[in-house]
Amino acid sequence: MSPYLVRRHHAVRRLYAIQSPLNPITAQSNHRSIQPRRGKLRDLRDTWTRESIYEVPHDAVPIEGKASHASAQSIAAFNPTSHFTMSDYPFHFNAEIEENLVCVPPQIAAKIDFTKSKRLRIEGEVNGIRIECALMPIKGKWYFMVSKKLQKLCGASPGDTVSVSFDIADQDFVDVPKELQFALEANETAMDAWQQWTTGKRRSVVHRIATAKMAQTRERRVDEVIGMLLGSRVTESGIISFDDFENVNLRAGTITAVDVFPEAKKPAYKVTVDFGSKIGTKRTSAQITTNYTPEELVGRQVIGVVNFAAKQIGPFMSEFLIVGFYLTDGSVILAVPDRTVPNGAKLA
């Protein structure tokens, strides 16, 4: 019988041991264990998709007491993730993706101490893909967000069931990028201000730096953070410079969609605004339900701060801030241009 041709994968090497007088390989061979370290399954999947091939002779037998023979079809359909269990996390469950959320089962949530914080940072894996996120309370249940990017990496979509393993992370830990760390160590004043920032604020700016794809962009964002830190020391008196005002990126945009935000603690809308071709479309949560209906907001021009770090509000990610004026009853009247201006126009 001709040898089976399958895609190269070191898990296949470990799954089969070739028994022949010329090449004796047994289960006691010096191959490394196929149990991957946390966060390495993506590497395995990448290896699996390469176009190289590996010959598995017809006299091959499995290691560790598996079935004595496997068909070419079953080998070709081998999924490296299906043979791994991440036992180093204390919490494990399977759950369905609800749009972009996963609900923690009540029996697991009951084992977690939520008394110290309303949001708990966790670290773990979804379908073998590494995650670091927060557990959020929504209507008496606990959820974490599964972004579209993460769904794609996991090979899952809304409605699919995924395998989840996690542990409670250090709530005060912030993984500072090396570029920012070097800059902080070189500036004592900035470091002092950094240590006064809350964990959430530090994590927010770190995320903005870490998600930059180009080195030049990361360096520019590091410079912006250092400027913010130095500015926070200068502005303790309440006086700001013109440069401080220039750093607030206020732009005009047109509302293209408005949806009710039922999960918000206070009545709010999910508002989508077009800020022109350079900035693009951004979404925000706005507590403007008292004075405006969704229908009268669509098509209206507004002013927004577009260079704030994204902020998680329940299951929703707010990407900018709509500006307005508070009335005595606490409701908000929008600040708007008195004439139509191009989307993306900067407030001077």
C-alpha cells in the first residue's frame, strides 16, 4: 500500500511511531510532549496549514494505546486543537457565543469572589486562543466579550459553542510595552505621574500603544502618553496651555444610526457618527435620551472628541465622546455647528 500523504504537523509525528527494523521509534522516544504551552495553539494551526507533506507509512502504529490503524481520511481531517486540554486553568466550560458575548455558567460564577470589584480581569483561552479580558455584570449574569477578531481566530461565529478555560488575573497588573517602559524610566516626573494613574487608565493607554501595527506609530503614541503624564503635573492648578487645548481633537460628524442601549446603567443610545474619509465611522454611548429621539438624531451634525482611548461600557465599546451642555435637570443638549460643515472638520 502506498504511504499516506498528510500535512506536516509535529502532533502527527507524536501520534504515530514507526515500527520497523531500520527505524525503531517507540513511545519512549525523546520527542517532546505534544501538550502545548498556553497560547501556543495558534502556532500549531499555522504549522498545520503549510503546504509541506509528511509520509506516514502503512505499518505505522499509534503511541499511547490509540487505535492500531488510521485511515487516510481520518488523518487528513486531524484537528490539532481537539487533542489538547488546558488543565492549568481552574475554570472550564463550554458556552454559546451570544452575538459578541459569552456567559459564564452560574455554577462557575458562584465560585468566584466578585465582592472586590464590579469587573474582574481574567486570563485564559477560548478554543485554545489566548485571551485577556474582563468579566462584566449584565442583568445578574457575568459575561466577557468575544470580539470579531477573536471569533475569527477561534474559528467560531455567533451561535457556535466554544470551549473556555480561564483563571482570575492579577487585577493591578498592567503589561507595559517596552517602548513606554524605557520612556518612563528616562523621565522621573512622568514615572511619578504614571504611578498616580488608576490601573484602568494605565491599561487603556497601554492598549492603544500595543495595538499599533507600525513601530513609528507606537513611538508616536508613547510620546503622546509622556506628554499627557507631564501635562497632568502641570495642570494640577487647573490652568491649561493652548497646546493642551490643541491636543483635544474635536471634530464634526454626521449621525448615521442610533440604537437604544438597554444594557446601560442609565438610559442611553448607541450612536454611530461619520467623521469623514480620514477618520471614518465611530460609535459611542450617549446619555441624551431625555431631549432627543433616535429619529430626530439621525442626519444631525454633532461635535465629538475622537482621540480618547476606547472605553468599554457593558457589552459595548465606546470610541469617542459627543460633547454637549448639561441643563439644571442633568439632561444634555448637544453642542452642534450652526451651519453644515464637512464631516471631519476640526474645531478651532
